[in-house]
Amino acid sequence: MTQLATSVKLTLNNGKTIPALGLGTVPSDDPSDVKDQVITAIKAGYRHIDTAWYYGTEKYVGEALKELFDEGVVKREDLFITTKVWPSFWHSPEKSLDISLATLGLDYVDLFLQHWPVALHGDENGLPAQPRDKDGNLIYDDDPVSGTKFIDAYHSLEQILDNTTKVKSIGVSNYSLHKLKQLLPKVKHIPVINQIEYHPQLPQQDLVDYAEKNGIQISAYSPVGSNGAPVLKLPLIQELATKYDVTVNEVANAYHILQGRSSLPRSSNLERIKTIVRLPSLTKEELASLYQVGVENPTRYINDEWGYGLGFKWWEGDTLSKDFD
Ligand code: NDP
């Protein structure tokens, strides 16, 4: 019988565990649809929900959780909830967290991530989330390549961890190898996770090796390459799905989960959410063949302007597995 992805838990560097399959909550269309997506996922056995202040869906995640708690479907302590502080809130992560907790209707989150290692110019409420000058260029509070305010933001997360009960673990997201190397010598608490775009088309092996060597687990966002699910069109993924009699989505999740990384799929299709919970036992050779797809032709699908979109120098090297230090 095929193992269930929903039953796999991974251990973080602080001894806590994280369910390997997490539901993503970026809105596909109407943000309120996320409520049913979360309810469907939890009833199907998911115990990990990935959200963020920036997504505008925490309200609907919160409504779903309240309903599930009220109906006794699941208890708070059985779930792993992640939220994130956006770069325009870099100066006040605890305020961002308080807003997220109030919106989610929770006393704590299991994981609080720094969403991106840059500092955008937001006001005391982190607004606007994308501050722009009259020419439409993003306004930063320091240089996105050489600035170090992103380290100050991480220090604020450490203080929340040390001085409050609002978070169980802290981590980072969208850190390149270069940014991680800048951060680690300055931290008291090593991030438990670096959440990055990750799938067979984007191996970033140098970043992954460095993170894992330092005890930082990788969490894979956009596991099927985001909108249009381009990763699922890879012939090898389709062959493996046929071989193991599972869906292509399950192969995409297994690529991570079998290698100790959480996978965070998103879907507006409730049937899909329910049915992508099996974990095919891909062999080492099959995992290595999937990895080779990206080595030969690395492709990144999330090219946000504050990150990879501008081609900032600090991303160089990661995509093509080349360390530029
Ligand atoms: P995914 O890689 O999970 O892709 C989701 C898209 O793929 C949806 O449009 C979905 O359509 C489509 N899809 C999935 N399966 C199929 C299929 N079998 N056939 C056709 N289409 C399919 O996307 P995300 O980029 O949203 O990443 C997942 C989560 O990761 C996010 O929701 C978020 O929680 C997190 N994330 C974090 C980021 C960060 O900066 N930290 C950045 C981006 C994402 P359908 O709705 O029809 O199923």
C-alpha cells in the first residue's frame, strides 16, 4: 500500500516536528475560497497550513480553523501553522505577527518566517506592501544588494522567540546562498527553515547543501511551478506517476518529502486537494533523475520584482548551482 504524505513528519533543528505536506494559501482567485480549501485539506489529513500577512487570506484561514475547532475535527495542538513578515514590515515584525495572530484567531504560530531578505519602505502598519515612487520603482529602506537591515529584521524574530509565547520556531524564506552566509554568523538561533521555490527544474544544490549542512531544513514552495503547473508537464514526472499509479502532483510532492523537505502545494480545486496525499516510494535513482532535469536546464517561475525579477547580484550563483563568493 502507498504510504500517505500526510502522515510524514520532519524534525527541525530545535527538535520540533513539521508535517511534510503543507497546504499553500496564496489566493488563486477570490481569497475567501481559501476557507473551503483549508477545511478540505484538514479533513483530508493535512496538518500543516502555510500562510502570510501578504497573501490577504489569513482571515479565511482563521474562519476555517475556528469552524474545525468548534466542530471538534482537530485541535490547535495537532496543527502546524506558518505565517510570515513581509519586507515592508521589516521594522516591526512583532506588530505584523500580532496582526496575523488576531486575523487567524490564534495565540501562537508554529513557525514565523521572514518572507524575503530585503527592506521595503512601509509605514508603521507595513503599508503599502509594495511602496513605489512616481516612476513606479519600488522604494527600499536600504540597498537590496548590499543592505543589512534584513539581518535586523531576523534579530527581531529572535527576540519574539526568546521573549514571548507567540511563536514556536522562526525561520527565513527566499534567502539566497549569499544572504544566508551573511546572516548565519550574526544569529543566536539558526533559522529552522529556508522556504524557497523548489522543484525538479530548480535544484539550487549549493544553497540546499549549505542550508542542510547548517541544520536549516528546506521547505519547497511552488512545488509544481505555480500557475499553469509547468513542472507537471515534465515527461519524467508523468512516467513516474504512471509507474506508481499516483497523480503527477503526488510525484512532485514526493520529490521533496522523500528527501526530508516539506512541500507546499496550493490548489483551488477541492478534489485535487483531497486526492494528492499519497507518497509514492520513488527510488534513489528516480530522485536523482528528477534532479538532473534542473541541472541541465534550471528554470525559476517566481520572478518577483523585489527578488529575482530585477536580477539582483545577490541571486547570482544560486540558480545555476555556482557559488560566487
Ligand atoms: P503551486 O506550485 O502549488 O501551483 C499551484 C497552481 O498549479 C494552481 O494554479 C493549480 O491550479 C495548478 N495545478 C496544480 N496541480 C495541477 C494539475 N494537476 N493540473 C493543472 N493545474 C494544476 O503554487 P504556488 O506558487 O501557490 O506555491 C504554493 C504555496 O507556496 C503558496 O500558496 C504559498 O503558501 C507558498 N509560496 C511561498 C512563497 C514565498 O515567497 N515564501 C512564494 C510562492 C508560494 P488549480 O487551482 O486548478 O489546482
